[in-house]
Amino acid sequence: MTASRPEIVAAPDAIAAAVRDARGRGRRVGFVPTMGALHAGHASLAAAAATACDDVAVSIFVNPTQFGPHEDFHRYPRALEADCRLLAEQHVRWVFAPPVEAIYPPGHATRIVVEGPALPLEGAIRPGHFSGVATVVQRLFQLVPADRAYFGAKDWQQTVVVRRMVADLGIPVEIVVLPTVREADGLAMSSRNAYLSPVDRRRAVGLHVALLEAERDWSTGVAPEAIAAGMRRTIEAHGIAVDYATVVDPESLQPLSAPFASAVALVAGRLGTTRLIDNRLLAADRRPGAAP
Ligand code: PAF
């Protein structure tokens, strides 16, 4: 059976009406917010949405407010045709691809302020980034009033910030976070991998290698600070400039408060002008001495 092409919708009123109409007829709607340049990670989110829901909407919008002034907004890859082909394979019903003015009307002056888990790590290195993410995601949730929204665990801090915002603002959507999809050598899939030169592409696996070492060290009882230092050494040994390498509480993103709590190892680094992030959850029950 040939997969049918999703309907491309640009008008906010049209997507909102289509989703409300489907839900009014008792259909479950899943939503995958993206910035396009889709890869197998996005495909896995759309596939999970299509399995659990009757209809799936995917938004493609390169959100200007989450990029800093010297970041890659202008060169961020845009590939609507290829994206629609990939989404057709996943039985996506609607692609919501709004113009900038539909999300940010002329004269717009309102932003969501996010604190707590939005402040460290990416929040410290990219000031304003999570405010931009929260603002656009809240607007997208208004326009695509789905039952469930799907996010990838690769952007761990983003998933924490979005879940916090949904709880704080009482947004009626269930957030589903799915595992990171990786290349054969373990590099986390990212639209930004396309920027890497062949040499940097080989080096980039250093982030994944460091996280595997972190997981091994975690399960042999190494202290979080020593795990973080080990990750930093491994990443640097691969020729990657480290922005951070840390082991923190998976919800607050603050230092661990209990010896046998779950943790997340988070890393970010730069290869030339390309910035990559990755993470790995470290389960409490893999820590020696943890209660069975
Ligand atoms: O993860 C992304 O692609 C973006 O941050 C998101 C959630 C689509 C908001 O622009």
C-alpha cells in the first residue's frame, strides 16, 4: 500500500479546526512538534503517535525565538518535501507548517518565562533558549489541541522544561518522551549532524562513548563528580570542546541529593561551529548498594 502524503496546513485556524473536529468525533490525536529536517528520531516519534492515536499532526516550524543572535537559525536545514515523504511513511495526517506571523503576530510582545530546570546547562549557555521553546510550544499546543504530544529524550532538559510548563499552566495534553534514536556507531540522531565534516562526524561519537563510560562507572559506584570528570576527559580526547559534562537529578537538574537516587548524565560539546548534546539516564537500581 502506498502511504498517502500528509495534508500540509499553514493556517492556524485550519489546523485547530481539523484537530478539534477529529477529537469531537472521538478520535485520539497525537502531536509531534518539530523544526523539520526530519530524521529517524522524528520518524520514531511519529510512528509511536500513529500507533497510539487515530490521527497524527506534525508541526514543522524553525522557531526564531529559541536561537541566540549568533546561532544557526538562518542555516538551520529546511527540507519540507523530504520531510513530507518521511511523514507519509508514518501515516501522518497533517503537517502544520505555519508562517512566522501565524506564531508571532506583528508587534508580539509576550514570552513565557521559565525558571527552575530551565536555568542550568543549556539555559546557562543559551540565554533565552528555553523561553523561546516554551513560548512556541505553548502556542503550538493552543493551535494543535491534541490528546498527546511526543518529544525525544535526546533533548532531555527540553522535556523537563516542557513537562514543568504543562503542569504549571494546566495545559490539557499528555507528554510522551521516547528514547533517543542513534546512528550505528551510537551518535544521537540530530538535524545538526548534517553540519559535521567527515572528520568531525567520526569524532562526534565521543559524546556517546563518554556516556557509556558514565553508565559503567555509575554501576560500579564511582562518585558523580568523578564520573563527570571522566566524561569530560573522554570527550576532549575525541577532539570535542566540552560545554558541560555532568551527572545531576533527572527532574531538577541539580546536584544529586540522595546517594542512591536516579540520575542523568548530560553532555554538550562543540566540533567546529556545530554544537551537539546527548544524555543517558542512570537508574537508581543499577547503583551498588541500592535497595533491591
Ligand atoms: O525539539 C525541537 O525540535 C524544538 O525545540 C521544538 C520542541 C519543536 C520547539 O521549537
